[in-house]
Amino acid sequence: MDTISFVAIDAHVHFRQDDMLKPFVPLTAMHVARALVMPNTDPPKRIAAQVSAYEQEILDAAGPNSGFEPLMTFYIMPDTTPAMVQEFRKAANYIPIAIAGKVYPKGLTTNAELGVVDYPALFPVFEKMEELGLILCLHGEKPGDEIEGLDREKAFLRILKYIVSTFPGLKVVMEHITTEAAVETILGMSPNVRATITAHHLIITYDDAGGDRLSVYNWCKPVAKMRKDREALVEAATFGNPKFMFGSDSAPHMQEKKRRHDCCAGVYAPPGVALPRLAQLFEERGALDRLPNFAGGFALPFYEILNYLQAPLKEVTLVKEPMIVPDDYHGVIPFLAGKEISWSIKS
């Protein structure tokens, strides 16, 4: 197979705001039909009016003929209330202002200073989300000084189980998983519980980010783990199980913020890089025919995208032609910069 076409859905993307938003939205919009947009901007998008305004900024940046529509989320904070959640369902044509709410662990990633420590305190919010059919997205790392960095995801799994058992009708996504333990936990849960996996966590390990081969451009939260963890992620992604979906967690940071002593966490892997690299990986595993579902097909029903359809879902076509990843995108160094990938996107 030398070409493959499918509807691509990125279930986790960061567009930032202001001057950074305008150049980076098109780099996603040109290749994917829909993307779930994270709310941890500065200031964060936490109420309906902020999310609506942000959506319009994204649409304006994408352009009128892009065929791209963002799927919006809202930032869940310790003082978020059920009444605030209700506002996201008050929209014309039954299309919600946001389809998901996102919980960040306090202080563990970009703009998470206003994040959460006490998850049970948010149970009234989760109950309202369950009632309204909104999706709960979780950055799955346990906050607190008693947990060491590489163990935070595994420690969070107890919180995940508690939430899922308390709200069995709630759709839950544990985002950008990095461990074998997370894969096994998600597999043992109901169809309402899913996980996203990034392209970079399928390629790198801890040694490529903060271990033997320190690279600030591979440094992200949660940090990549061990080889056995990477292998578990690859098996989960390529097996064709709908519990595992593609989410790039594409997070642009300008070079000056990546090169300082308090390096910002985030890997920038736009679809033009991530999708071809996924095609190479899936081909190597003899699973190229399963890529369309992982990179889009499984997301369509889970996020109920067809229910909110306004513009037709465009397809992306990947071709078996080598490409060199650009060294720079508007001042941001991308994942695999300067490296060759055996697949590329047809222009």
C-alpha cells in the first residue's frame, strides 16, 4: 500500500492565544477535519463566553475554506460549579458550546497553577457532566509532593478508578497516557473510558527526553517512560482497539522558552509530522490498515462528531514518499526536526 486516505481527528491539541494562535491553527487545520482544543491558555477558558470567543478566533485563523472545525473544551477548576457546566449546553441547533471539560493536576503542566488537588470535591461537577453528556478529559498525573515525577501517572490510576466507579455513565478520557499500567487499566474499564496516545510517546522513551540523551524538544508532561511502557503503547495503538485514539498533544513553545533553565514542557508535533510518522510506525508493525481508525475513526462516535456536523469531513492522504521534517515552524522547533520520515502528506 503506497497511499492511504482517511478522516483525521486530533483528539488533543494546543493552539495557545494571541500572536501564537494565528500561525499555528492552519498547521493543524490543513490536515485534520476536527481537533479537540485544550483550554489551558493564559488566561484559561473556563466559562461559556470565553470558550465561544476562543472558538471564533480559531475559526478566523483557520480561514473560511479550511474545512476544519474545532471541538471545544472548558477548564475545570476547584471553584467550577454545576451551574457553570450547564451553560455549555445552552447553544443553538443543539450544538454545545463545549463538548468536554478538562481537569489539570495543580502545577504539573503548562498553565496548571489553577488546577486541581482534591478530585472528590469536583464530584458535583462530574455528576452534572454525566447528566448533560459532556466528556471528562483528564491529565492523568497525581499532584502532590509525596509522589515522584515518573510515578505520578501510575498513582493517578486510583483516582481514575474512583471517578469511573462513581459515575459509570460519564464518558472519560485519560489523555496522553505513557505507561503500561495505564494501558492495562483502561483495557479493564467500560467502553465509556478511553485514552489518547501521542505520536511522540510511541517513538521516544525517557532516555530521549530527560535521561541519557537530554532534549528539551522531547521534554513534555507526562514525560516519556521506559521501553516496556512504549511497547505497551505501540501494541495498544496498532492493535485496533477503540479504547485508544490519537491525540497529538501538539504544544508549541517558542525556542526561548524551551532553552531556559525552567524549560516549558511540551512537544510540538503537528499533523504534518505526526501523521506521516504514525504511518511509518504502523507500516513497520504490519498494521497500516488500522491507522485510519486510530487517527480518526474511533474518535468520530466517541466524541459524537457526526451529531454536531456542520461542514463535511475532509480526508487527508498519506503517500509512501520520504519527507524531511522542517527545522522550524514559526520559531518553534518541531518533533523530529531535520529527521527523515518514510511517509508524507500528499499536497
